[in-house]
Amino acid sequence: MMRQYELVDRVSSYDPLANEDLLNRAYVFATQKHGDQKRASGDPYFSHPVEVAGILTDLHLDTASIATALLHDTIEDTETSFTEIEELFGREIADMVNGVTKMSLLELSSADTAQAENFRKLLVATASDIRILLVKLADRLHNMRTLHFIKSDEKRRRIAQETMDIYAPLAGRIGMHNFREELEDLSFAEINQEARALVMERLSELNEQSSDMLAEISNTVSSELSAHGLEVEVYGRQKRPFSIWRKMQNKSISLEQLSDIFAYRIVTQSEDECYRALGVLHRTYRFVPGRYKDFISTPKINGYQSLHTTVIGPNNQRVELQIRTREMHDIANRGIAAHWTYKDQQDERPDIAKIEPFNWLQDMVEQLKTGETAEEFLENTKLELFTDQVFCFTPKGRLIALPRGATALDFAYAVHTAIGNSCIGVRINGLKLPFRTLLKNGDEIEIIRGETQKPMATWVNHVRTGKARAAIRHSLREREEAEFMALGKQMIESLFAAEGLEAKGSLLERALGVMHYESLDLLRLDVGRGDISAADVLLAVMPKKRRRRSMIAGAVRGLMGRSTHKATSHPAILPLNGALYGTVVKIADDHFPLPGDEIVGVVTMGQGVVVYPAAAPDILILEDKPERLVAMKWDEEAETLFASRVHMTAVNRTGSLSVITQTIADFDANITNLSFIQDSDDFCELTVDVEVRDVDHMEQMMDAIRGSRVVSEANRVIFKS
Ligand code: MN
């Protein structure tokens, strides 16, 4: 364990502004508070905060961060209060200790939802002061280093999994690669011991075969560069077992095929020398095509800069090279923490929001406010943490970094939510293209906007970033609520009308108090959603009113009649368009109405509006609940294919089936399912599910099938009878 004076000397050695008195007091305070508490290892508990502080001195963090590390477990594990720390060490440190404590408390549950929620809170907490996250990562690193002392298998596993899923990618995201690799490897050892043992075994074999290769290659490379007047330092190292394992998984290669397990960092004196060194190495060795990347001219989103290339080096060994300056090297290892060193030393507290490469943190906080569920958030964030970036430009030259696989629509949302919401198309490098086009590095993108454009449910399939997904879902939710409100209004009005009443606001307001609603809108929303019925509202308004039983056929006909006349002015008559209103409207299972058929919607608890063919027997069951029926019409603009079903009797001979499928294909319809029952030697019965545009399309296709002479009978199945 590091002694008090050693720790203080270390901080002073890199930080002339270090407050030695404060560090001494924090050290003594924490020793006393933790007293004779013990770790699972049997060590005095106090060794843990000291180790965490030590890890942070490697990152050259400031006095407040080191003191926070020393004090980080006092509030949680000892009789220490926030006020006590505030009085002794000031508000800044008290807030940081409090932040770390909150994060630790979040770790206590293990279910996936809870984990996602934790992550959300963790990010909100860190966005206020990134140093809290740095202390937390160091805390986790030390706990992982001592994980094997914990006796419970289940607990060890949970901690390792959480580290792998959340803390390691997060460390990577803020550019702290050494942290990331060590966290991953320690988790790997716990989660997949067998795999790690395999990799280690293979590594030691390779090391036996080529014991001095690492040094040999380093020497050859540096003397080659020296011969060209470049004085560099070369650091060769074997990759960590987990990064080797991940490479094997990603590229589906075996251990035997695995050759590039060595990586070399070449540290030059200047940026210019990086490119010169690259030139020399590419002329000296055969380079592997497709592996060259220039992260100097376009840095990674976490601020990482280097030139990457792979060459066939000495001994025909594939060698991965990373060429960078000293400062780039430092930032690559220490990530966000390095910004403390390279910042103006007078400025005691760098503002994280002003460090360009970390703007994404602010973006994440924005996302949290748009009300995604915790699972959605975790899913999105996990994806983003693991992917590489593409770099694109606005017409004015603003650089936008997006995860690889992002589309032009993601780009629009990255520029501004309002721009994404109104996007109708894009020009990429001057060429007009659909907004779902995948982006490539260096693309220049101009967004074409439409005044009346609104996000559709299918857009979610065309974006990759959490920000875009959250914005689309948010907008859909808002519109969905507006639709349910309008629907609820119509349901209440039609039931009241059937009772000879007018559903005036003044009348309905009586229901608010009785039913505990704050506003008519909220009441209508719940009626529209089917959470409460319009009849409940009627009873609340007029408790003595006895509802007459309406004849279902009449109710349906009445609604139908209205729908054709007032189709455009009536807000609650929804276009049936699965793409646009997928969350509100769906077609009933085993029912196959097509545009051209009469349809009716049924408000169904928890499902929104379920649409049936108007003639379906299921509608009749609703005889006593006419307020649940909603008039529907087809959206003529929709270019969707609809599921339909055909039942046919075909001649049982070779080639019959191919005639049928060919006919269907000729009509541009898709077969989605096909089943048949052998009825007799001469005939067989077939049920074919096909996707078609509308009734006409279906009829024409059926005529052609009937005319083919291999089919004796063909009928549309509209509903299950
Ligand atoms: Mn701790």
C-alpha cells in the first residue's frame, strides 16, 4: 500500500498546483473512518481507496480527483455524512464523492432493465463532472484486479459482466484504452475462463517459437527509420488475450490462422514525421491493402489520433503499426485524462463540455431527456459504443462524426432534431439520393426538407444512432397520443349521439372529477387507448342513464356512412397504413381485408385499433359495445403490400405448382407461405399466403390462376369462419 507521503509526492511531481495539505488531511480522514474494516482479500479496507488514488495519479489527475478517490467509500461504508465532507474538504469534493457514491449504489441490482436504468443515471451523473466517471472507473479497475478474492461465483460473474458491458466500452469511449483493455481482460478471465486459457496457451506456444521476435522487429523497424533520419521510439507489445479473442470472433478465424498478435507503436517527434515514417515503412515492407487508416487528419470521436497500417515485416510476420507523436501517444493511453496535462495549467477545472472530442456526452444527455425506455437506451448506446465512426460534412464544412453504418437520415438528426424530422431526401456529394443511403467517410451531405414532412414508424429501420431513433420515437409518440385523443373524442361523441345527447365540454367536465382526470384531453386519450370505455364516461356524467342496446349492423353502417362523407374533415377516421400508424392501427390476426374491402376498427385494450373486414363475424360479438367501433378508410397513397390468403383446388400433377407460383410471380405478388393437403389422387387443396396491393390486384391474379387449367377452383379467404 502506498504511504501518505509517497502519494502526495507523486501528485506534486506532476501538478505544481497540488494542495498537499488537503491531500494529507483526506488520507488521514479516510484511514480513521475506515478504521479496522477489511476487504475480501483480508487487507485493511483503506488499502482500496489508496490504490484507487494511485491509479488516478498515473493519469495525472488534479487534487480534487485524488482526494475524491481517497474519500470515495466513506459516505457509503462508514459513518460519514455529506456535510462533514463538505465542511472539511469543500463543496466541489463533497459533490464528487456524492456522485461516486450514487453510482456505487446503482450497482446493487442485476436485472437487465435495472442495469440499463443504471447506465442512464450513470451518464447523467458523469455529464455534470467527468472526473466522477474517472474515479468510478479507477474504483472498478481496482475491484476487478481483486475480483478473485470474492467467494460468491454469482457475484463475481455479475460484476465481470457489468464491467464488460458497460465500464469497458465507456472507458474506450472516453479514449482510455489502457483502462479499457485491462477491464476487458479481467472480465474475460472471469466470464470465459476456457476461451482465455486457450488463447494463453496458443500465445505461449508462439512465444516459444519466436522468443525474441518482438525485440527483433522493434530493432529492425527503428534502425530502418533511423537510416532515413527519423529518430523514433518503438514500443512492441503482444495484444491482450481478450482483443485477440474478439478478433477471432469477429473474423471467424482459428487460433492457428491468427498471425497479427503483435502491435507496435512508433512515436515520432512531429506530425510531419508520422507521414514520413509511414512512407519509409511502406517502401521497405509489403503492406497489407485495406489496413491503412489516417486518424491524424480525421481523429476518432474520442480524440484518438494515429496512422494505422499493417505490413508484412521481418520474418514474414504480419505486423500492425501505429504511428503517432508523443502527445497523440499520451492521449491514446490516457484519453480524456490527458487533456488535464495539455490544458492551460492555470485553469484548475477544465470544462468537459468545452473539450471538443467529448461533445457526444452532451448528446447522450439530450437523448436521455427524450424519454426512451431504459432498454431502448441501453441497446442503442451499446451499439454505438462498439462501432467505428464515419466522418461526414455539412455543405458549410462542419464535421459530423457518426457510427459506421449510419445513414443520411442519422446525419440529418445529428445536425438538428428539427432537420431530421422534416427530412425528405438528401444530396450526397451533389447527387440526389434516398435518405436511407449509408454514409461513407468524407461524404458531403445536404439535407432536403419538406414543410409537411413528419417522421414515420419505418424510419426507425433506416437509422443507426440512438439520437435519431429517440427523436423519431418521441415524435411518433406525440402523434400517437394526438390520434388516440381524437379517436377518444369521436367515440365519446358517437355514444352520446346514440343516446340523444351532445357531448359538450361543459357536460363532459362533470366526468373529470368523478373519474379523477385533470383534463378532457387526458380523458379522451384513455378512451381512445381503450383503457376506459366511453360508456364509463356516459355513466359518470349521467349516472341514471340506461344505455339502449344498439343494433350492431346499424352502428357499423352509420359510421361507414359518415366516413365516406366527412373523410377528410374528420380527424378520427384514420388512414389504414401500417407504415404510418403501425402502433395505433393493426389488422386482426387471421383476417385478410384488402384496400377496396369495407373495413371497421375495433378499439382493443392495449392494442389500439384492430381492423376487421366489415363483414367479419367477430364484429357481431361487439353488439353491446358500439362505442368501440371506429370507422376506417384505406389510405389511397400508401404503397404497401397487404397480406392475403387464397384457397385453391389444383390438379394433382407434376408442374401444377410451378404454373401457380409462376402466375403469382407474373403479377408481382409475393408468396409468404404455402401449405397443402393431399385430398385425392386427382386433386389437392392448397392454401397460399400472398402479398398484394389491393382487391383489383388480387382479382386479376385469381382470374389468371383460374384460367391456367391446373386450378379448378380458387377463393379468397377474407376472415376465419
Ligand atoms: Mn470503492
